[in-house]
Amino acid sequence: MQLSVVILAAGQGKRMNSDSAKVLQPLAGRPLLQHVIDTARGLLPTTIYVVYGHGGAQVQAALAHEHIEWILQADQLGTGHAVMQAMCVIPDDHTVLVLYGDVPLIRTPSLAKLIAAADAGALSLLSMCPDDATGYGRIVRDAAGHVIAIVEQKDAGPEQLQIREANSGLLAAPAARLREWLLGLGRNNSQREYYLTDVVAGAVQAGIRVDAVQTAHAAEVMGVNDKVQLAQVEALYRRERAEELMLAGATLADPTRIDIRGDVEVGRDVFIDINAVFTGPVRLGRGVKIGPNCIISNSQIGAGTEVFANSIIDHASVAENCRIGPFARVRPDTVLQHDVHIGNFVEVKASEIGAYAKANHLSYVGDARVGSGVNVGAGSITCNYDGKNKWPTVIEDDVFIGSGSMLVAPVRIGAGATIGAGSTITQNAPGGELTLTRAKEVTIAGWERPGKFSDEDKAAAIDAALTRPKP
């Protein structure tokens, strides 16, 4: 049986009080709808259909990279009406799975049970027993325990409101039968809408088995309608990801204070301190230590490397046994070979740093190729930008760069060279030699520091200086 997935994403989301469509609200740095699409993709469907309405252009633009079919619901007349819009292009021999763009935590095992029941010819519903079922439709069963109807909260009587088993809204059914049941829907309800849940009555009337598959975790079918619920879902997502890391062998200083906004893979004995943020694909090798308040994005970090507090690593490759930070920034397209030290307030951008090289204090290395065993002194920088173009700096093996040196690119420093502290290097420096540039040191005899000006004298001096004719 082939699978078609229909994701309902046409709602306006007024309670969000946001200019962004509800399904574009961020969960772990990605739109709610993106999470649902990713889960659906894992089921290997033939086609994913997204039914859109409010903010349609905005939603389509945000998900333009996805290979999905867009279905317009021009008039929002209920969930049943939304699914109708997609059914006209779904073949009769498919199984249809209906998901919601604002239910982002749903997981594959629960959906696989729904699909299996529908493949066998049943209408299958995903149900739950939340602590508080307020707002959810109730699943009504007969004396034998068979599902006979779903009654929405606003249409339920006192006895029906006591039912604990609630409908999540997610369902699967054979396409041909679902099409028939949808065509039989009416709007005789308080909302004057076509309820998707009313297909249950059509299935019962046709003598088709209705299976209610109960999820063990009500959190995975939690919908997001306002910013409070968005924060609740974010917390649940964070907890799930933290538990996955711990089960994989990582130690978390505080599992409630970690943000995982991508796919993080950890080796054994990784340690992650508080308030670390991981974005995109991140790989942490065995024994890696991540200090507090670090941000790691789209990067891989080799075994035994330690990243100290308040450091940022973005789109970079870091090899084994490196030391980074605190307060270091490793920017995109940077490659650090093994045993490199990047210290406090050091920034590296689009550079390759050779093994055992060190830049321990207050330095900038950009668009550079740095050899092994190089020492970059405190306050030294590669001057790689002339205002229009970026230029490369090549520092060969075993070079010593004295503190406060400026390397004006394009420039090459030969192997084993020493650059004297405070030098500005504008031409290639030969290997094995000392190169330095120094202005003559001058002492002004009898010079005295100026005394403190009164506010009036200071204002007059500034005015005189600013209006003085140019020489």
C-alpha cells in the first residue's frame, strides 16, 4: 500500500499574537511545520501534501526547500473541508495519513501503528488520556468497547465530558473510503464547520472497523495554539533531546539547561555544562568537554577537545585534543588540526590552523593558512581586508609571531621565522630569520601631563580645535 500524507497547516493562529503564521512559530530554531514534515518524511510516503491558507505565501517561502505538494484551502471551513481539498489528487489505492502542522512532537512509532491499521482496511485514530481533556473531542465507545463516534468539546453533553479518552485529531484511512466519508459530512454543529472527526460516524454506518490507537505519551500529540503552549512544547522537546544524549553516553551538568536545535551526535564520556546551545548537525567526539554558555553550530569536534566557557564554534572542523576559549570565536570555514590552542578573546575565520599551533590571547586570524607549531602572540592580527577584498596570509611551520604584530595580507612568513613584537609586516618574511619593524624610540625631556581642564576651558579648546583652518 502506498502512503499519502496530508498535513493541515491553514489555520490563522490568532492566539499567537504574531505576524508569522502559526505553523512557522519556532521550535528548537525550526518552524513547527518543519518538524512535522521531517517526521512524515521518515515514513517514506509517496507524496506529502500541505494544506495551506492564512499566510500562505509566507509559509510556502519558508518551506520552499521542501519537495512537497501545496494545496490551497481558500475558505477555512473546518478540518474535514481541509482534507477534502487534498483528496481530489490522492489515488484511491493509497493510505492517507492526516497530520497537523501545529502538532510537532508526534513520533514515527505511533504513526506506524495508525498506518498499519489503515492498511488493513480500518479507520484508525490516535487517541490519548490526558490529565485534563478540556478542549479535546471525546472518543465515544459502545458497551462492547467499539468506537462509534467522536464528540467535540463544544458539542458534548455532561456525560460525554466525563470521558477521559480524547481524540488527538491524527488519523489514517484507505483513500477511497475516506473520500466517501468526507463527501457525506455536514455542518450541523456549533462551529458550522466540516469536522474531520465526523468521518467516524460514516465508517460506523458503513460497517467499517474503527481502531483507536492510544499513545502512551500524551505530550507527542500536544498542539500549539499560543506562546504559552509553544514554550511548553519547547521544554518537552528539550527534555527528549537531553535524554537521548544521556542515553548515548553524555553527561549533562543540568539536563534542563541545554538547547538542542539540530542533530547532535556524541561519543562516550562527553561532558556538557549548562546553557550550551547546539544548532544544526553537530558531532562531539569521545571525551569532548563543552563549557557553560557555549554555542556550537554545524560543526564537528574531535575526541578529547575541551571548549571553555562562552565560546562560539560555527561551521568549523576541530580535530582531537584542542583547547578553545574561554570567550573564543571560531567562525565558518575554519579547520583546526589536532592539539591546537585558541585562547581567550581569539577569533579565527576561514583559516586552517596546523597541529600544535597556539593563539592564546586577544588575536585575530582570518583567511590564513597557519602551519604546525606556530605561536601567535597576544594582540596580533592578520590584516586580511583592504575595504573591498579579502587577502590570504600564509604562516609556515614553527613561526613565532611576537605580541602586537600586524601581518598585512597578502603576505607569507617563512618556516621558522620570528616576527618581533609590535611589528607591521607588509612584505614576505624569510624563514629562519628575525624580522621586525620599529619606529625610533624618542624621549621628550621635560614633558608634563596636562592638568585637568574646567568644563568651560575644555569646551573652548574643543571649539578652537574643530574650527582651526586646515594647514
